[in-house]
Amino acid sequence: MNSTLMDHATETMAVGSKSFATASKLFDAPTRRSALMLYAWCRYCDDVIDGQVLGFHHPAASSGSALQRLEMLKTQTQRAFAGAEMQEPAFAAFQEVATRHSIPPQLAFDHLEGFAMDVRETHYETLEDTLRYCYHVAGVVGLMMARIMGVRDEAVLDRACDLGLAFQLTNIARDIVEDAQAGRCYLPAQWLAAEGMSAAQIPEPAYRPHLARLAQRLVAEAEPYYASALAGLPGLPLRSAWAIASAHGVYREIGVKVSAAGPRAWDRRQGTHRLEKVGLLIKGAALALGSRVANPPPRDPALWQRPRRKSGHHGL
């Protein structure tokens, strides 16, 4: 059963996130297993809400309303934490990870809240609103990944959350048009208004110069979170620091490419090619080694702060 779960998680990562799949190979074997299994659960939840399988539309995955599918995910997550036998591989994998690394249930339910925001078609008026969404869909994944790497220090967890926020801001910039075509917009409405446009106009080619400016703003907003995340590397084991520094480099490079491409950023999906990834892995190694003797500065208090909870407290 264990090897079956790992095979499933590895396939999920290979199809779902080529950017993180490369970096994940740098973890030691136990950490890699847990990281891939956590990713498999996150991907599965995302797919269930979107009626997809590994990111592609699939009729069999669309049974029931999105709200009903969300409730199913919540129920199954509750059962996983309660120790029930899980039939779905993604939930069996998550149960193993949650148990082994003492993942607080609130983090898992915070992640599901991100999908709930999609189901509710939440409106994002300000950058603060967008960052709250980024926390639920990616920042909290950073927190769970950090726990897998053995992190319990709250200051280091803050940096892990910052990396998740940076990743998601980059994702939003890269996927603006694709998201809009699916009826979703994560750009702050205030930013759209400043460009004299509405969310409905995002897919229209005539608005690409406006979108380019908005994407460049998002990429710029991600930068301090990327910088803050690097200060968390000293709190990670060396191989984990290498993996995270490499993932940091790969995702950040995607944002750089989106920004540089201007109005042509959505002519094709922006990403990094093999040679670029090799260079970023080498740079990641240097950053990880350097972090062994680093004395990182305090976190910038102006950055968005994740919710802090006392033990046993649930809810935002």
C-alpha cells in the first residue's frame, strides 16, 4: 500500500507541477515522500472543486455541485484526522503525512477555505483581500510543508508562509487570462478600476497592455515575500533548504518572465526550460550553503501577516 501511495503521489506531482517536481527531488527520501503526498492531497482537492483530474476537465469528476464536493472534502479531511480508513489514495496519503508530522487540523481546513472562496465566487476588492486568498491556497501549504521539514519555530513558519504567498502572486500573474476564461478573477478590483477596466474584459486582446501593467504590479508585490522567504532557509535542514531555495528560484523566474513579456505574456504559458532549471538548482545550492552561516534580518512588519492561533483555537 505504501509504495502504491508513493507512486500515486509521484505521478500527481509530475503532471501537476513541473516547477516543484524538479526541486522536490532534492529532499531526503522521507521528506520527499511526505512532501509529494501532501501535494497529492492539495491537487486532489483542487481537482475535485474544479471537476478535473490532474488539472484537466473530466466528466466523471464533476458529480454533484461544487458546494457538495467541497462538503465531501471537509468530511473526508475530518475522517482522516479521526483515524478512519481512507479509500481515496490522496486522502490516505494525507492521513499518513498529517499523523507523522502532527499537522494541525486547522491548517488543512484553512486550505479548504481557499477552495470555498472559489465556490462562493469571493470578490477581491483590495490587495489585502487577494493576499488572504493567497494565504488559504498557498501560504498555508507552505506552513504544512515546513512542518514536514521539521519546522516548529513560528518565525521560520512565517517565512514559509511568505514563500507560499509569493508563489501564488506569481501564479495569479501567469494565469490571469486562463482564470478569467474560467470565470475567476483574483486581481484586486481597485487595480482593475485604476486601469479603467472590469474583470469581464480581461480575456479581450485589446486589454493586454492593461493586463501587462497589472501583472507587473503583482510580480512586484511578490518580490518582498520572495526576499523574506530566503531568510527562512537557515531554519531548514540543508537538503530541504536546497530544495526550497531551488523552488524559490524557479517560481520567481516565472514571474520575471511574465513581467518581461508585457502584453505577450499570455500568448503561451510562461515557464522555465531544462537548462534554466539546472542553473537555478546550482544557485539554490549556493543559497542553501550560504544559509548555514547567515544571520537573517527580522521580518518586515509591513508584510501581510498570517493568522496566529493559540493551540486548540479554530476559525479565522
